[in-house]
Amino acid sequence: MTRTMSALILVLAAGVLTAAATGRRDDADRLIAARQAGMKLAGADFGGMKAVIDAKGDVKTQAFAAGAIAGWGRALAGLYPAGSDGGATKALPTVWSDRAGFEKAAAALDTEATKLATLAKAGDQTGFAAQWLVVRNTCSACHDAYRAPDKPKG
């Protein structure tokens, strides 16, 4: 093999590896965007539920939102595969280093939000309000362990 041919093969290999790395980063960035959008949607649902609780409104109207948050809990761990760190994520390395704990936290969200949806469907205002706090605390516990805190504005 000539030096020219060897150099050409090395250049082509470098190009393929660069394209593969760029593709993985693009995929990771899409996952990060999906995670962030899902968190914002869950937050909006959660805020809507709190408004209904505070207004002593009909919690039956919140069954869909509570079910959506339960679904988010079921999907959550799958949105954090190995290699989806870095970029603009607020996920801490513990998401990947304590995978079992992270998956347990996501499953807890599913479980507690499913209870919330059941209480909503039953129209149980008092139970729904109490369970809303449980779900909020479940979210907070996960964020405390697996999400970087927001930087203070100023």
C-alpha cells in the first residue's frame, strides 16, 4: 500500500468517525431537548392542578394531567441513556452513576402520579390535594439527587 493510499484511508476513517460522533451528539441533544420539554409540560400540568386545588375546583378535570405525569414517570428513565449527558443538560452525573436509584425515583413518580389520577377521577378534592403534595415531594427528591440546581439570577 502506498503512502498516498494509507493517508487517504486515514482521512476517510477520520471523516467517518467524526460523522458518527457528530450524529451521537445530535441524538443526545435531541434527547436533552425532549427531556427539557417534558419537564416543562409536566410543570405546566402540575401548576394547573395546583390552581384547581387552590380554587377548590373540580379535580375530575385534572385526571388527564395527572395521568400524563404518571406516563412521564414511566418514560423518564428511557430518556437518559448512556452518552446523553453533556450539552445543555442539567442532569447530574448521578443519573448515570446511580442508575438504579434514578430508575427507582422515576418509577416513584409513575406510582404517585397514578394515585393522583385515581383520586382525580373519583373527584376526591381532599385526597387529591394531599396526593399532589406527595407527587411534588417525589419530583423534588429526584431533582435534589439528579438535577443541577438553577443558578441564581442576578
